[in-house]
Amino acid sequence: MTEPRDPQEQREPTQEEMAEMLAERLARTPVRDVLLQCMATFIDMAGVRLGMGPTGDDARDLPQARQAIEALRALLGVAEQELGAAQVRPFKEPLAVLQMAFSRASEERTDEPAPPPPPPDAGSRLWVPPGTPRGGDAR
């Protein structure tokens, strides 16, 4: 006969417990590790969105590929400044390959009209209290 398990062991953690576990894990994880993992993830995402992944052209999405490439490029600059050139070197060649693949893929689509740029995000503008003069109207 097996002994009954403690009910505390069988229940799912609450949202608060999950948040606490995540906070503890983040407190122990070096930012360096997260930065390098993000860069590797953007390489994978860009490749998949360029149709270079296991699903081929089914996942092809050039605007998403461009975003992943640009995010990788931006993080590469931060990583080089913060971690040094030696840590960043393994990411430079994949970035160059992805940029070339994106360029080729974009040229293939030249017969299609370019999608319009996204509208400006209202959330990205600075909030100004009502009645405040704007853009050179300072009095």
C-alpha cells in the first residue's frame, strides 16, 4: 500500500509563487547570459523568418526577419561595449549572413509593392499636460 502524498506537493504553484520563483531566478542569472541568449534567439528567429528554418518558406516573413536582424545588430553593439569583442565575435558572421539573405530576399520581392510603414505608436510619444505649449511655442 502506498502512502498518500502531502497535498502541498500535488498542487500547482499560485501566480504569486510563480512570480517569486521567477524573481529569485532572475536575481541569480547574470545579465551577460541573458544578453547572449537573446542574441542567439534573434539569429534563430531571423533565419526562420527568412525561410531558412525547418519549415522553409511557410514561416517566411520579411518584416519580422528585419526586426530580428535589427534587434540583433543593436544588441551586438551593447554586448561588444559591455562584454568585449571576444564575446561578440561568434555573432558577427551569422549577422552578416542574415543581412545578405535578407537583402537577397528583399530583391526577389521588388515586383511587389512595399508595405506601408507602421503608423507611429501613440504610446511612444511623450505625454504633455493639457495646455502646455508644444514645439517652439514656449512663452
